[in-house]
Amino acid sequence: MTDSIFALIAEELGRIVADKGEVLPSLDMDSMFLGGDLPIDSLDLATLLVVLEQRTGQDPFRDGLRQFTTVGELAALYTVPA
């Protein structure tokens, strides 16, 4: 399941970045969202989380903030029961 969530994250990040006229670098599970090589900001990250909730029907943040900094950590939040 992590692979399908990773693919969904990559797809949506690609869309978000393309809308900004940027190119999404190669992603892996260790890619950092903020402060890394991804051309996104906190608003882009918030947009990604909203889209993930809409597309998966899951909200791992329903009961409060859960920490993540990498693509893999975010993917794991969607594969483990919240």
C-alpha cells in the first residue's frame, strides 16, 4: 500500500509543482518536503494534504498534528491506522 500512496503523492506533487512552472525532481522515500530539494512551500504542502484526504478518504491528522518531514513518513501515515 505504501507504493500506491507514494505514487499518489508523486502525482499530486508533480501537479502542484507544474502549476508553479517548476519541475519536480526525482522523488524517493527520503525526499524532504520543506528545506529540501522539492520546489514547494508550506502552502503547497497544505494543498497536498487536502488533496490526499480527498483522494484517499483518510485524514491521519483528524486527531491533531502528526510529524513528518519526508515523503516516506507522510506515506506511512496513510498506511497505518490513524
